[in-house]
Amino acid sequence: MKVERRGWIAAGLAAMLLVGWTAAADAQDAKAAPKDLVLKGDAKCTRCHDESEDYPVLDIGRTRHGVMADSRTPTCTSCHGESDRHINKPEGVKERPKPDRTFSRLTDTPQEERSGACLTCHEKGGKHTFWQGSAHDRARIDCSNCHTVHAVRDQVLVKQTQVGVCFTCHKDQRAAMFRFSAWQV
């Protein structure tokens, strides 16, 4: 009976040591693993992109696209692609390659792919369902030509600045707004 009890005690101590060792290893891994700063899974991006950049990449956390509690929230990679060459700069290359999908006006990413990244979510019901075949789509203008996803306030969605964004391209309509009218007597 004493031998059997010692065996159980030894097994219990071994189990406690194993649990303690595993917990310590998990804590060590948690310290070593980079943490997401704004979006789920953004740690691989935010190891380089932080608040010190000229372009406010982390401002997305203060927008509707950066709400971690919402399961529909996109990630860096759902918009920009996996971008392995960007993340792990190849040897012998002076400049880091751009992400797989970029949204600037001077990008190599095709218009269909840029708008497609947005439509992955915004095509599902609501007021954005009529994009394909619209005048802007036919003119090969993508969502990011007007909308600024990373900005705290997207100027298109703010009523006071929306018209100014539209008038950037629609100059004839702007001029028509300031024409003299018989009704303005």
C-alpha cells in the first residue's frame, strides 16, 4: 500500500512538473510571439509598420475597417494579400517589394483586383451591390480612387467633404453648380 501510494505521489509530482513546464514554455512563446496591434493577424505587418510612419497605417484601427470585435473585420492580408516577398525581403534586392495588392493611384495592381478586395465584403447586400457595371467601374476607377480606408475619416463618407472629393474629377458638374440661374433672382 505504501509503495502504491508513493507511485501515485510520484506520478502526481511528475504531472505537476509537466504542467508547470508547459505553462512556462507557453509564457515564453507568448513573450516571443509578436502581438497584433490593430487587426487580427497583423503582427507580421506591424513588426515594421508602426505609428512612426509618414503614412498612418495603424490609423485603420480607428476606422470601421479596424474593429477587432467585429468578425467581419478584414485583416491586412485580406486586403493586401499574403505579401510574402514584402514581409521577407529577398536577398540581393535593394528595395523591399511592394505588397501583393496595393491601392495607391500609381500601383501595378489591376483595377479589378483592387475593387475586388473591397467587393469581397461590400458586395454582400446593402448599397454597394450595384458597383459592377456602374459608370465608375466602366471607367476603370476603383474604390480607393475616392475612398481612404486607413484614414480616420473617409472624406467620401463625411457629408461636408463628399462633394469636394467628387468635384476632384467631375469638374463640369462643379462649374454647373456655380452658373447663374433664373431662379436665383
